[in-house]
Amino acid sequence: MIINRTAESTGEMIDISLPLHSRQPTWPDGTGFSLRWTKRINRGDRVNNSHVSFDVHFGTHIDVPYHFFDTDGLTVDQVPVDSFVGPCTVIDLPDVKEVTSTELLKAAADIYTERLLIRTDNSRLWEAGISEFRSDYTAVSTDAAHWITRQGLRLVGIDYLSIGNIESGRDVHRILLGAGVVILEGLDLSHVPPGHYELLCLPLNIVGAEGAPARAILRPIGQR
């Protein structure tokens, strides 16, 4: 059973994906999301059928190396699927506007997996249902990105649309993706206590793409 955003997480799978609809915030130059009905039973068609259009970096999604490395970066279909599935650690860093190596070093004793999800004040935006893009979101600094690569992590995730801020986001992405660290963005961690989980993240297998929408679920360690 997958619980919804407002349910208690204890003992259940936890959906940390954002629902896809046109009211979700969009990156300033993003294309947004649209759903168009191509067939409707109430119009006399035999089935309901729809067409969706959105940027692959809309909502919950992954970034892979090809996003910032044009000639030698792996595309979505080339990244091993086990990068997205396995033990992970969720840490909570409230009341900071930038995640630096200092904060990560303080939490290092609790990070013993290859996948790290960072919960910040951004998650309060999802709780509040804010649909406008917020340029003051909490992001990871370049020194924190270097720290992450030195730990040998395979995946890092955060609870807003980009892991880096608007000014230094390109550098943060290049540091992480250049080291082979997959990035998971657009997570809703508002209902997730810090701790250890199994991450089940299933990005669409889009051949040749630099990113992909994903359904991401957490299962508390020990729950089967």
C-alpha cells in the first residue's frame, strides 16, 4: 500500500513524488505541464485517451551526466538502474538557506548508504501548496557538492526543483554529475522523518535523454 502525502508514514511505503498537474511550480524557462484529452467516452469515443506534454525536469525527476556533459555524459538509458534503487538515508536540515559541507559533516555519522536525500525548509512549500516558483529555495553549495563526491555516493536528492541555486546551480550539477552522482530533484519530503529507508525510484527509460520524470517511493528499513 502506498500512502498519500498527509498520511502517517510508520510501517508503510511513502510516496515522495510530486503529483503531475499544471499547478505545480515550473522552472522559469520550463514548458510546464499540460494534459489534453484526445478521446473521451462522453464525446462518443470508445475509450478515454489523453496526451501529456511537459519538460523532463518538471516535478519529481532525475538528472544524469548528459544534462551538463554533451560528449561523454551518460544518458538515462545508460545509467545502471540500481543507482536508483537501494538503501538510502534521509537527513533533515531545517532553517538553513544553503546546505554546506559543514552541515553535511555534522550529519555524516548518520549517512552510511550510497544514496542521500536532503530534507530542507523547501518541504514546507509543498505542505503549503505554493504553486509559484520560489527563487529563494534552499540549495546545495559547491563545497557541499565536493563533499558528496568524496563520500562515494551514487545518488543525492533534494526537495525542490534544483539541487543548486540559480547562481551556482550549473557548477553544483557539474561537480556531482561529473563524478557520476545521479541527482534526484523535486522530492516532497514534508512527511518523511529523517532516518534510513529503501529507495524505490523508477525514472522513465527514455533513450538518449538527459533526464527523466520519476516515481520515487521510500520504504522504512525492515518493512516488507
